[in-house]
Amino acid sequence: MRIVILIAFFLIIGSLASALFFMMRDRGGTPNMMRSLMFRVGFSVALFVFILFSHWMGWIQSTGIRMAP
């Protein structure tokens, strides 16, 4: 499970770096930067949904602070 989450984080960071590269190179003349940012948002939402689904299926357990009654 950790490997899947790490790969998703690397995809998110790589997409953000790609958007920075296109922003510096193209100066907004092409839609490449927006496409890279769109992929970053998509990867982030997919990772969030995957973590929620994994918790629901019991593949991962929460270990956070317990809520007081």
C-alpha cells in the first residue's frame, strides 16, 4: 500500500514540476501548463479517493488522535 501511495505522490510532484517547466518555457502560450495542473488535480483527487476506499475496505487502518466523547 505504501508503494502505491508513494508512486501517486511522485506523480503529483512530477506533474507540478512539469507545470513549472512549461510556465517558464512557454510563458502561457500553449495549454501545456494547464494540462499539467489538470493532471495534478486529477492525481490528487484519485489519491484521496483511493485512500478513502482503502480505509473502507480495511486495507489500511487509521492511527490518528482519538476523538473525545
